[in-house]
Amino acid sequence: MAIYLNTNKPIENYKRLLNTEYFVDKSAIIEKINKIINTANCYICVTRPRRFEKSSVADMLGAYYSNSMESKYIFNTLNISKASNYEENLNKYNVISISFNKLSDRGNSYEAYIERIKSNLINDILEKYPEVNAQKYFSISDILESLNEKFIFIFDEWDYIFTNNLFTENQNDFLEFLRNLLKDQPYVALAYMTGVLPIKKYSSGSALNMFDEYTFLKDRSFGEYFGFTEEEVKKLCNRNFE
């Protein structure tokens, strides 16, 4: 069973969110993101404090884009279904979803942390593409490029080891891992990352400079899709406390 590639975890998480009494439809963000897929601007990093539903939006995107599941029955009832580009990318992509906030049970070291991520991803790729000979390639990016397919990457809590001050001597190595996997790679249709604080806080170099960052203090594009607006709070109160 896949851990990162085309898993059913995003859709299952999103269905649970739909069933809560305080659900607010934020699906219109998909219309905006659809416009940058397969463009030079396909790298997005959204940073917000905790409890701003960053993971919920990430799950929604995974459920919408993944080609391993049929999710039209969910999104047909949401605001995104009214958009002109609604069906253009619906369930059309291989999606790699990784939350970086999990440590390995095999040891509390950076080597164990990154090996878990790399091994799970390689195993997922080989499960989907059994004809691939992984021994021929020197990196995960080499394997993905050889497939001649497009992938969407959804990374939640990308900055976990930074905000928790873990593996301080290896943090640059982690940035290089992300750079090698994503930067200037022809197989990247979209790279969507979330975190607590901006990339620039951790990387003074050019490792992840391809990302457009949308922070809590500077975001006119996606701000309304994280947390509740005043109007949404009023509607929730009217709906649940009549």
C-alpha cells in the first residue's frame, strides 16, 4: 500500500472535514491554483501559524488532483464546481503527498528521518511502475524524470525540522533534498508547500528560490482561504446557534 504516491489519505481526511458541523467551503482556491499548473509559476509556499487549516487545504488539493480516486462526487457539491476550469485538472495527476512532521521509529537521527522519506517514496514509485529498475538511477529525481509523466507535489509542514530545532547540522542537506527533487524538474506540474514560517527564514541561498511565498502578513492571493473570514464566522453562528 502506497504511503506518499496517489494514496487515499487526502480524500479520507477531507471527507471527515466535510462531515464536521463547522465546515466552510474553501474549494475556490483550486480555481486559482489550476491557472498556474504546468507554468513557470507552479511553485507555491503558503505559510501560516498553526490552526489555520493548512493541512485541510492540502488534503483538499490531494483529493481533487489525484488520479487514483474518483472525487467528482465530492467536489460537485462545492464552490469549485462553478468554475470554468473545474474539470480540467480533476483527478488528472499523480500526486505525491508528504507530511514532514513524522520521525522514524528506527532512530532519532537525521539519517533515519530522511531515509524513511526516501525509501517510502522509492517504494511507492516502484509499486506503481514495477518495470522501473531503480538501480540504474542515482536519485529519486532521475527516476521520476525517466517516467516521462507529470506529478503534483503537496508537502505539509515542510519546515518541521526547522521549527522544532531538529537535526540542526543537517538542515542544509534537507533543503538540498527538496531542491534536487523539485527545482527545474520537467515532471513537476505543481509544487504546493505549507509551513509555519517563510522559506527565507531558513534559506539565505538559492535552494528554494523558485517558490512564491504567501505569508500571514503578505498574501492578497490566498489569504481568504485560510482561517475564517468575518462573514464566514457570522454564517457559522447563524447556522449552528439559531
